[in-house]
Amino acid sequence: MRGNSPVQSGFRYEAMWLRAADYKGVVEEAWSSGSEGGVSLQVTWSNLNRLATSLRDWSKASFGSVRKEILRLEKKLKYLRSCTVSEEVICDERATEKELCELFEREEIMARQRSRVEWLQEGDRNMTFFHARASARRKTNRIKKLVRDDGTRCEDQTGMKGMVEDFFGRLFTAETCVSIDEDKFDRNFAPDFA
């Protein structure tokens, strides 16, 4: 019973598909083509399976192997650059370069999508990876020792805590303000203080 089978095993959405002009049409057609009406879970499941199959087939037909296509176009470009210069060769070379740029962009999108850091940003909760990054940062952000005013080192936690408290206590303690002798204060300098 195909309707109860899981969505295409090995199916993976490719972000590069968004660059294709006909992508939206393929999705809309696949979703609506077999809709038996209703909004049951079974209908949704059936639509997902059909969509996955359609996207996989469309991707093979539209994109094929990006790497193989890049190699093919690079060979073609090399051949065109060895030909005698003509208007036709120049136009063909420009079109090939444009296709190559698009393929390089698609290849880069695919690589980014497959990178572990990108998966983390896209919502893959790889806790082992995240924990390793946080642990490494915690190690580098640790204060292991402080140097006292006399040049000696303090490496124990209670000693360092006392040094930090003393330092900031002195830094933020208000000093007594020397009173201003109002008779010597130049009233022309600040007439608002009269």
C-alpha cells in the first residue's frame, strides 16, 4: 500500500532548486494533480509522496549532475577558446560562461547546504557539535592567573576573587570632592550659577 509508505527515503530538499524558474510550477502541479479532495492526513501524506517523486524526477531532468555538467562546460569553453575568433564563437563562449557561473552558484549552494555548520544554523540540533564549540570557548575565556602589584602571581580562586574585588572597589569608590570657594569662582565664566 503505497499511500502509507514513508516519504521517499533518501529524499533531500535542495536549496538550489529555488534558482530554477519552473520550480514553483513543478511544486504546485505535483501537489494539486492527485488531490482526491479533503484535507485528511492520508491526502496530505499522498501529496507529500507525489511531490517528493516529482521533485526528484524534475531535479534529475533539469539539473542532472551539477559536477558532470560543470566538467562538460569547462571542456566546451576550453575548445571554444582554442577556435578561430568569430562572432559566433564569441557568443557561444559568453553563453557557456554564463551557464558555468550559474552552475558554480548551484554547486556552492549545495556545498553550503551540506556543511555541518549550516545545518546547525538551519535547525539541525547537533548537540555534540554545539557542546564542543561551547566547551572550547569556555576554555579560552577562563582567567587562570592574575599578577599582583608587587609582581607576584596569584593562581588560586579565592586570591583572584579578592584581587578583583579590591581592584573594582578602588575603581568605583567615590573620592571626596574638594569644596569650591565661591568667592574665588569667576561668575563671568559661568553666569548660570549665580
